[in-house]
Amino acid sequence: MDMIYLIFLIFLSGAVISWLAGKVNHVLQDILFLASVIVPSVLFYMNVSVGQEVHFKAGGIDLSWGITDFGWIFSLIVLGLGVLAAIYSVGFMKGKERRGYFYFNYVLSIMSMLGILFSKDFVSFFIFWEIMTWSSYLMVIYNGKHTQSIGIKYFIFSAIGAYAMLMAIVISHSVTGNFMIADLITAYPVLSFNLQLLIPILLLVGFGVKAALMPLHVWAPGAYSNSPMAYTSVFSGALSKMGVYGLSIVMLSMISHLPEGFWFREVLAWMGAITAAIGTLWAVKQDDAKKLLAYSSVAQLGYIVTGIAIGTELSILAGLFLAVMHAIFKSTLFMAVGAIERQTGTTNFTEVTGLIRKMPWTFLASLMSIIALAGIPPLGGFVGKWMLYESLITSDHYMLIILVFFSSTAAFLYCYKFLFGFFLGQEEKEWAHVKEAPVLMVIPMLVLAGLSFVLGTFPGLILKPIDAGMQALGFAPTNQHLWDTSILFNSWGNQVALQPILYAILGIFVVFTIFLTIKGYKNTRYVTTKDISSSGEVPKEHENLTFSINFFQPFMRAVEPVMRRQIDKYYNGFANGLEALFDFTRKIYTGNGQTYAIYVILFLIIMLLIKNNVFG
Amino acid sequence: MDSIWYKILGVVVSFILAFIVGMTYMGLSRKIIARVQNRKGPPFYQNFIDAMKLYSKSTAIHHGLMQHLGPAFIMVSSIMTLMIVPVLNDGKWFPNLNFDGDLIFLLYIMVFGPLGMALGAGQTGNPNSAIGVTRGLSQMVGFEIPWVMALVALMMQFKTTSIVDLMEVQAQSGTWLMFSSPFAFIAAVLAMLGMFRYSPFDIVGAPTELASGPVSENGGKYLFTLMSSGAVFAFAKLTLYVDLFMGGADNLIVLLLKTFAIYLIPMLYGVVSPRYRTEQAIRYFWGWPTFFGLLAILHAVFF
Amino acid sequence: MINDKSSQKIVDIIQNWARKQSIWVLAYGTGCGAIEIPPTMTSRYDAERLGVRGAATPRQADVLLITGYLTTKTLKRVIRVYEQMQDPKYVIGFGSCTINGGMYYDSYNTIKVLDKYLPVDVYINGCMPRPESVLSGFGKLQELISEGKANGAQEYKDNLEWYRANQKRIIPNWVMPDYNW
Amino acid sequence: MVGTPVLLVVIPLLAAFLIPLLGMIWKELVRIIPGLVLLYMFILSATLLNQVLHTGPIVEVIAGWRPPLGINLVFSPFSGFLVTLMTFIGLMVWIYSYRFKQNVDFEPAKKYFILLMMLVTGSVGIVLTGDIFNLFVFIEIVGISAYALTAFYTERNSAEAAFKYLFMGALASTFLLLAIMIIYTQLGTLNMADIASKMPEMNTTYKITALVFLLTAIGIEAEMFPLNGWAADAYTESPGPIGAAFAGIVAKAGVYAMVRIIFTMFDVDGTMQFMLYIGLITLIVAETTALRQDRLKRMLAYSSIGQMGLIMVAFGIGTAEGVFAALFLMFNHAIIKPLLFFSGSYLVYNSKDKFIHETNGMGKHIPITSILFALGAFAIVGLPPFAGFWSKLSILTAAADENMIIIIALILIVSIIELVYYLRVVNRIYFFKMAEGVEPKKPTLNALFVMVTLGVIILLVGFYPDAITGVLHKASGDLLDKTKYIQDVLLLNP
Amino acid sequence: MDESLFKYIEFSIYGASILLILIGLYGALVKKSLIKIVIGLSIVDAGVHLIFVAMGYIRGGTAPIFSPGFENDASRMVDPIPQALVLTAIVIGFAVTAVALSLVIRLYKHHDTLRIDEIKNLKW
């Protein structure tokens, strides 16, 4: 049996077994769960090489599985994150209800994502896509009743996306006669103009939903913030990247062949940038860490989409690199939130404060990830941001860069809010009992944080595979970006050398830390955060001095006109209008048998009258 | 002479220079403000004395590691900015890292420090600090827009993102960019008002309103470090403006003249202006400065 | 080298000079004397030329300026502020009220003699003292600093128990954090 | 050789009349006999189907009258597939309702099983017969038993539903008779194959008039809009398993009759388009109406009507892929909708009004039923990897191959609506608190068996669609090959 | 028989049956009483049966029975099939009417009315 089948078989059986094992023994269940994620991942990297393929038939349709260079990059995200988050999950789910349910859906999600990357035909792509959708849907509603409207919203948007994609798939079938992705790509340049537009638009709607693109993003905040955090790290980190994966395939292998593709790219890039801006603003407004990170994910995905949409080599590299980085730092942050939720029971900034001394490792991981998220050197986020800006500048998108820059600057606001809200500020007595999260949860976070550090200095480690993947998709390399592993170039020849920067930053930091510590960090005494200069007043133990309500009120006042328009409201209005319409149309069924009989006679008469127009 | 030690020496020297110049400028600004207010004012070296005193003060307490590291963070940002900005034309005297980074890198390294400082301020637990930080960050979002617009205009116009290249351009054409790209200059200068945090944009520290904002809990050597970092940062930013818009400087005297000329703008504007509220400040930056930024971009695109 | 006595002396001289030239004042505007601070700082008298400058928080301040009488309620806050200040630190008693109670000499709820509760380095006499006398008070303080005699803080440390006893007599339910050194 | 196709009609009819007699011997026989009969029918039809797939259709001549004179039964891959499906569903309905009313009464059970047997007889007859008047007779048999079954519960509004059904059914039979009359007077034959072969000779006006009458008449049975006023009421008020039987057996027979008429008998242009558009309207109206229902079974009923519309659309595409998709849809619908009716009945078992909100929190109390309902809901919406996906994919593919992009879009939009209302129910089952005073009813063992069997089939077809596609391809090929049908029936080929 | 008279009768039979159908439809579609609806349906049935039988009639035909003396009259026999069909249809119509009437009884017990527009518990 081919190794590829084996991998999926292990995933599938692992999902079921790790559910059922919960009836026997919880430790066994954990072990089985970890095994069912880790074993296939190891098998994948050891035994499956790029280009390997298997073919088979189902329902009379030719299917084919195999991994491409491009998919391989995403498999790094999926499996790497999958394994780490699985380890985290074991710690996270300890002592919680419905672990079997969680494990089952988790493994299925990982499997389906890997399946998407494996799919070389649209049918298995779509099947895995839908498995991914409903397994994540089940995770979204994990917490019960109050999540149900969120779950429905998520599912409906996913369904809209999926059905748009399905439509594109069947249209492509009518064009090529089979479901192979490669065949569509080959046939694409010679299609009629209408189809050339229609297929990518439909596919983009499909992928755009998962990538939380602007008008389709309304599901994301709720869904991200309501699924269990251990899963959200995968949800936001890897699952949303499947949308990016699809988008980049469309953009790279279809739109790049379209002579009129310019406007297509422009529109998509603008949508990405607006997503980023709106998402950021809403993230700033949130008081709940999960919601904040959720909106932040939306915003980050906006950057990624913009990068991919621009379509120059550097911008696509930037988009994909940001995708990798986002997977790393956003999942770390969600993990940190999960750890905090587990230890304190809440994720609201206005409730939890001053955890830095209680959860130092979580803080460290969060700090690194936040620095990466904010795009500050020397961590990995900067590399992506730099490439994105450079690509925008070198490709003359002057207004776009302003928008992107605005949102990335505004991102500092919520970055700070995240760190301040949880870790800094007053150390309240209420949280005095809080302890650091279990080792199983801390280690994945730290590993991911370390990764973002490494990638910040040696982005070539991941940029080279990305470049190889792009070439595998038929993107012609311009060789304008011959980089070292740690030097970035743009197409004007300007560069940033990351290694000296790293050393400089570290050097200066160390020098001044030493300078500050000369008199001795130990000579200074730690005082509690109640000991502050509060006009001579001594705050009592129960007095809450934390500043966390209406944190960015002035800023929100300044941007208030933008925030007033919520796309959510339009969707709700539309849905309500439709339901009212359907309520009206169903009055056709009056309940009076005679009316129905009259319908019959009328139908007959009308048919007899127009019969020669209809038939013959 | 391209050894690592040579570079480190260059960094140290430029740091000392920046420290001295920045402190002097700050002292001079106090003097000038005092003269405007019809006072005698402190001597121009007053800031050195203050710094020395602060360094000599004891620091008996801290509120945690982040407060301790905050000043180091902000120092990194200041010195990195200084290292990226070419002090004199042709890399004379101060061989820095300016071939390893560019404007975009600069934009980001410049916020490294404030964010680190904000963390330090956050850990003190003083509500005033946190309020100050939120104001500062909000204001930063405000002035970054015209500032980036100006920079983008320059970058688009000359197809480079490197500061050194922009200086080359000016050297070759013989005109300063503040004349050839006036709108970019105006936008950048208006953004600078926010960057230097003089009144009316002194909402971060906001004396008597927020105690002293983020630094409320910092005294002694922390405050000393912050102060020197501020001086270095101010010098670096002024040098950047000079490099970008005034053709750089061939020697130190010219550099000092040009930087001081730039420095006068926010200072004198501040003397006569009362403080804005935060949202007013933000909206100010999104008004005329952004309009000039747009003009700058249009100028860059069409001319 | 740092432990070397002669070099320590030189360091001390420089430090004292700097401290003398840079006096950051935390004005505790308790009484009517606070109204005299603005004229002292602004154009007419311009204390800034002497290096005197307002400080916003006790962490940054060198001098605690008690501008007038202290009630039993405010005393607690003043003590707290003083203890939060970092060494070297000085206290200036401002106005007659801080010396002997002044016009509140028979009030039941004011502190008559500040020195019993905080180590005052310089008193400025007057009710109210004019800005001129305030400036001269600062001048006196500078003198004391440069001579190394302004060691009220040291005194406070040494006689902490005595001060505490006095303070606790005024403030019945004593809930204060430890002294910050 | 287990038997001949004629037994498929004769045995259940015989059983229907024997049940009361045997019931006098031993009361339990009333329940057992139908099961044995249905089991035998299922085995027989499956065997015959297997045989037919390899050798070609069996034409059963009754009483020695060769076609076109006598009545004949045609067991082709297409009709055989449907018969197998129907008998299987019939078997499932029997197992599900084996203990039906046991604790109440003997009389109702007797009537119930008699009527069920007649229903199966009629439906199988509709599918097998090769004679158009025989078709009429079988439709009436189905009709009468269906009216009676709809009105089975005296305490509900069932009589109202049954009367509406009867009203429309009576009109249908009138029109059918008129159409038969027109055809007979014009062509002088009642044999469908013979009619098909002589059809080109017929006067166009008469032909089209007959077609219109036929479409109206069959359209009522096939739940075509606007002729489907009765359907939702009948589904709702009939006993749960009978709702399943309506969806799985009766509606399929109606569609079969319609398809046979359009594809085989008539050669009129435009019928395909007519079917396509009328199917589309049916689909849209029914699904949007279902969205706003507050009663579970009524919602399922409208969903069922919508599915019939979708099947019509698939047939209306007219290509081999379209027919294949339609058959696949019929299969899936016949499997999934009974599952939904079966499990749905238990979800609102003790409720009088069968409101959707009465399913709240059932997931905790009757977990297996609930999960099977959810499975069915997801499957009928067409989520992979369940069975419904493949049929949806094939219909969309078929439509796309004909460049019917708008139709694809409409089908998909309607699917989203469908998804919404099913999801609402599923979420209620799992994530709402149960209301006070609602008593969940644990499913009996036989009901559970049925539901699990259907669920397993859904999963099996979902993961391994090839299990069924081979048969479907043969069946669709059979339906489309009109010449072969005529030849086979008229015994023109050696 | 007279040719024209025959034609007249033929037409009158067709006309009458169509009239019957229309009357029946009128009763079924307009009258509100359930009983009248059932009667209307029966009338429609009768009309259809009549027209069907009339269609199968051959002018001057005999009964389609091979009785002694009529062995060679196959061509003169009327078509037997419509008659057979109509017989079946009558039986079916009878059954339907019976079921309908029993339902009407049930409905009357349940709703205390025979007006069809008041029996609308199931709607929408």
C-alpha cells in the first residue's frame, strides 16, 4: 500500500480511536491522540517526496493525490503547527469535558488540511475542504448553546464559499472534461473571456471566505474566539492558510496568464488592504483577547492577500512568508490566551491583569510573538512586512501602501493592549493564586516563539522553499531576488542585511542592560504594583487601579466614523429581508384544498394555452 | 579598516556625538522657550546637569523585569536609528550600518523603542503610565500617515528606498529635496511635530495631567537612560530629516546648523500652542498633513 | 577605583554640584502657599534659571515642597510621597504653618511642627513667603547640598523609629507599605 | 431463479388481502407477513436486478398476450433499480413500524399493514408496468391506500390532509384518464413501447394536448409546483414511517412515471426544458418555504418536495450525466429522507404539534437518533464525504457541461437555504436546553436498527460511491435508450 | 338511422360529456361544501367515462361479443377496450368517492363544519 494512503488511514482511524479511547483511559487517549497526529507527520516527512502521486477512481471520477513543492510549504505549517498544537491540546484539554469530541475533530481537521494540500484534483480538494469546514464548525460550537448563532454564521459563510468553489469546479469540468487542477490551469489561457473571469472569481469567493477576506470576514471573529483556544491556534494559524493556499494557486497560475488580470489583482489587493485596516481597527476596540486576536487574524490575512494579489515576485514571497509567520505567531498568541484562560478562567482584559510574574514563560512567548506580529525587527514579522512594503513601493501601489502602513501602525495599539491587558499593569489580589501553565502547554509556545526569532534573521530558510514552490506553479523567476539566507533585496537593488542588524540590536540591548544593572538589579528591591505614585494615596488591596476599560478611547473617537458602518448589519438586514420574503411567498400554500385544485386547473389551462410555445 | 572594531568605534563615537548634540539642543530649546516667555531660562547645559544628577540618584526599587529592561529597549531603538541614518555625506567619519538597512527598516526600528518602553511603563502598574502609552500609540498612528506618505513619495520619485541613494540624488542634482519635493517636505515636517512631542502634541507626557505619563514610575538611572536615549533619538531624527530633505551635510558644522534649523520648527510651533486632546491631535494629522502627503505622492507620480 | 576614597570625594563633589544645579521639585500644594509657586516658576522670578524645575511624580523629584499647613489627613499622603522619593531627597517647609502651625497654631487637626514627622532641610518663613524668599530658600538648599549638609534623608533613616512613633500618633490606623530603600 | 417480476406485484397484493384472514389465525402474523413479503420482494428484485444488469431487461408477458396487445411488466435496469430501492425502503419501513401500535390495538395495525402492502404494490406496479392504463390503475391503488394512510391517525388533522390529497388525486386521475383516452383514440394502443414506436405518426396538437394532461396528472403525484399543495400536508399528518414511505417510495414512483412519459413515450421538443424550469421553480419555492417552517415534519416535507424538484431539474438537463445525476439523487433521497423522517419522528415523538423547538436538547437524551438525524441532514444538504455530495456534484457537473451556469448558481443558493434550516434543527438538538415537560422517547430496537442501517449506507456511499454508480450508469443508459426499450418490449429482437 | 340525426346525437353526447366535466369542475372548484365537492368530482368522472366510451363507438356497431350468428362481425364490433377501461375507472372512481365520503365524515366530526375554506389547520 502506498504511504500516502497509510497516512490518511492513520489519521482517520486515529481520529476515531482517540475518541473512543476516552471511554477506557484518559492517558491512553492522550497518547493515542498524539500518536495519531505525530506518526503521520513523521511518516509524511520521511517517506513522501515532492512529486510522488497516486491515482484512483471514486464514483467514476479520476482522482489523484500528490504533494507539490508549493503544497509542501503549507504542509510545514499544517503539520508543524498541528503537532505542536496537539501537544498543547493535551495540556489544554486535561480535565475538560468532551475530550474525545475535541480530539476527533482536531485530527480530522489536520487530516483534511493535509488532504487539501495533497489534492491534485478538484473533487478530493472539495471533499477535504468540506471535511475541514465541518470539523472546524464542530469545534466552533464546542462550547455549547451561546455559540450556535456564531456557528451557523460560520457554516453559512463557509457554505457560500464552498458552493461558489463547487460551481467553479463543475464549470472547469465542463471545460476540461475532468477534475484535474493541472488541466484547468493548462486550459485556462485559451478560455473565453467570461469564463476566464468567472472561474477565478468563484474560486476566490471560496478561498476568500476561509481567508476572511473583507466582505466575507464577518464569521471570523466569532468563530475564532469561540472555539477552544488549543484549536483556534490551528484554526487561525493553519486553517485560514488553506484559503491563502487556494488564493495563491489562483493568482499565480491563472490570473498571471490573464492579460486583463491587472484590475483583478488591483481589486483583490485593495480588498486585502481594506480588510487589514478594518480588521485592525476592530481589533483595537475589543476587550476580549480572543476577539482581539480574531480580528487581528483577519487583518493579518488581509496583508497576506494583498501581497499575493499584487503579483510581483517579491510581493508573493512576502505574502507567503507572512502566511508562515502568521501561522507561527498567531498560533502562539492563541495558545497563550488558552493558557491564560485555563489558569484564570477568563480572557477579558478588564478582568485579568498583572500576570507577568505569575506566568513568565507565557509572557515571554507572547512578547516574542507580539513583536513578530507588530513587524518589529529583529523578529520574523519584520521580514514579511518589509518585503510587503518594498513590493508595494516597487510596483507603484502608492495608496495601497499607505493603507497597509496605517493598519500595521494601528496594530501596535492592540499589540500593546494584549500585552498590557494580561501581563502588565496592577497585580490584583484576585489573581494571586495563578500559576504558570503546564509544561505541555508552555513548550509548544516557546518553540514557536523561537521559530519566529530564527526566521527573523534567516528568512531564507523558508523563502527558498517558497520560491521553489512558486516556480513549481509556473511563476517565472526574475532572479531579482538572489538572496543570501539573511539578506533581503527589493527589485531596485536596495537591501536589508538582517544579520548585522540582529547583532547590533542584541549588542546594544546587552550593553544597556548591563549599564542599567551596574548598580545591581539585585540592589534594587521589587515592590508591588500597589506601590506607585498615586498622589500619596495608598491603594488598598481591593482597590483596582488597573486602567483597562475604554483603553483606546481617544483613538476610537478619532476613527469613529469608520467604525459606525458594520458590514455585519448589512448581512443581517439582508438575511432578515430574505426570510420575510420567504414568509410572504410561502403564503402560496393557503391550506385551502380548493385553492390547490384551482392551481391545478389553472396550470392545466395555462399549459394548454401556451402549449405550442412550450412544446414542439 | 573595515573591521568590526572600527565599526563599533564608529557607533560609540556617533553615539557620544548624538548624545552631546541632542542634550545641547534640548537645553537650547529650554533656553529659547524661556526667552520666548520672557524668562531668563536655564543655562544651555542644564540638561547635562540634570542627566548627571539623575544618574547619581539612587534607584532603590523596581516594579519588575520589564520596567528594568524598558530603557534598554528604547536605547536599542535610538541607537539603531542613529546607526541607519548616515550622519555625514559619503559615510565620512561615522561608518555606520547605513548600508544594511533602509527607510522601511528605519520606520520599524523607530517604534521598537517606544513599544519596549511602553512595556516597561506598563509593568509599573501606574494608570497614568498606561494612559500615556495609549495616547502615545494613538498619536503615533496619527502622524505616521503623513510621514509615510512623504517617505513613499520620495521613494517612488527616485525609485529607491535607501537613504544613501536619496542623498546621492540630491548631491547629483544640486537641489535639496525640500525644494524639489516641497509637499513631501511639508508633510514630513508636520508629521515631525508629532514625532518630537512638543506642545501641542505633548499629550503623552502631559505634565500635570498625567503626572509624566509613561515615565511616571521611572526615576534615577532609568530616567537618565530615557533622557539620553531621547537626546540621541532626537539627533538621529533630525539628521534623518537633513539627509532626506536638505542634502545631508559635508561636515559637522553644516550638520549642526541644518539640524538646529529643523529642530526649531517643532519647538517654536510648540511654544505658542496649547495642548491638543488625543483625538484632536490624530485628526489634525489626518487633515492637512495627510493632504500634503497626498499632494506629495501626486507630485512624485506625475512629475 | 570606585572604592578609592579620594576619587570618591571627587565624585561626590561633582555629584553635589549636579544635584545643586538641578533641583526637581515636587510641590505638595497642601495649603495656600501653593499659589506662590506659579509666580516663582514663571517669567517674573523664573526659578528655572537656577535649575529648579517641577517634577511630576515622587520617583523623579529631589525636593518635596510642603507649601503650607498639613492636616492630619494629608500628613499620611505626604509621608507616603516622601518615602516614595529616591535618594538623595530633601524637604522644604514652606510658610509659617510648617514651622509652628502659624495661624493654625490651635487647630485640632493640623500638624504644627513638620519636623517631628519629616526631616525638613530648609524652612522658608512667611505667611505667605513671597517668591523672593522662596528663591532664597532654594538658594539655601543649594548651599547646603553643595556643602553636603542637606542630609535630612539620612537623618530620617537613622531615626526612623522616632519619626514613625510621631507619625503613628497622628495617624491612628497605620496601613502603609514599607519604606522604599 | 427466485421468481419472475410478476411476483413483485402479485405477492404483496395477495398478502394485502390475506393479512386479515391470517390475522384471525394468529394476531402476530399481521405484523410478520408483510415483512416476509417485503423481504422476499427485496431479494427477488435484487437478484433480478443483478441478472438484468448482465443480460438485459426481462419482459414479463401476462396471460400469454404478447405485447402490444396484453399487459406486460418490464424489468429493465432502470425500473429494476427503482423496484429494488422501493422494496428496500418498504422493508425498512416495515422493520421500523414492526412494533407499531402494538401496545394499543390490533385493528389499526391490521389496517396499517394492509394499506402499506397496497402502497408497495401500487408503487412497484407503476414502475414495472409497460401499459399506460395499468399505470393508471396502479396510480389509483397507490392513491387510495395513500389517502387512507394519511388519514390514519384520527386525533390529528390527518383527515384534512387526506382530503386535500384525495381532491388533487381525483383531479389527477381524471386528467390521466383523459390523456389515455386521447392517446388511445389516436394510436389505438395502450402499450407504452407501442405508443412510443407509433408516436411520430400522431397529430402534433393531439400529442401535445395529451402530454399536457399527462404532465398535469403525473405532476400532481410527482409533487411538481404548483400542483404540490397536498404534499406537505400529507407528509406532515401521516404516521412517521409513512412519511418516509411517501418520500422513498411514492414520490419515486411518480417521478418514474413522469420520466417514462417524457423520455420514452413522447418525442416532443421542449419537454426537457419544461421539466428543468418547473423543477427549478419547485425547488426554489419548496426550499424557501421550508426555511420558514416551525414544525419539523412539515419542514422535512417541503425539503422533500424541493428534492423532487431537484430530481426534475437533473432529468431536465437531459444528458446521460443528467439522468445519472437524477438517479443518484433519487437513490440518495430515497435513503436519506426516510432516515430523516424516522429519526425526526423520534425527536418529536411525544409532542402534539411537532414543533422544531421541541427537539431542543434531544442530543443528550437520545444520542444515536440525534446523530443519525444530523448525519442525514448533512448528507441531504450535500456535504462531503456523505452520500448527498456525490449526487450534488454529478448534477452540477451535468448542468455545467450544458453551460447552465445560472441554474448551477440557483441550485447552490437553494442548497445554502437548505443548509440553514437543517443546521438550525441540528443545533437545537445539540446545543439547546430541553424544555420543561418534554419527554424524550427512546427508539425501539428495530427502529434503531433501521436508522443505523440507513446511516451506514449513507456513509458507505459517501466514502465509496462506486458501490452504486455502476448500477446507476446502467440504469440511466437504459432509460435513455428508447429504441432498445421498444425493441425489448415488443420482442423484436431475437 | 338517419345520418344527420346520428351526427347530431354523436355531437350531443360529446357535448354533454364535456358539459358534465365542466359542471363537475365548477362544483369542485367553486362550491364550498365538501359534499358538493365530492359530488362535483363524481360528475367529472362520469363525464370522462362517457366521453371515453363514446370515443370507442363505431357507428352501427354491435357489442364486442362473439356470439353465434355474429362470428364474422369483428369489423362491426365496437372497440371493447374503452369499455373495459371505463369499467375499471368506474370501480376506481367508486372507491375514491367512498374514501372521500368517509373522510368528509371524519372532517365534519373534527371541525363541525363542511365548508372547505374553514378547514385550514394545515397551511403555509
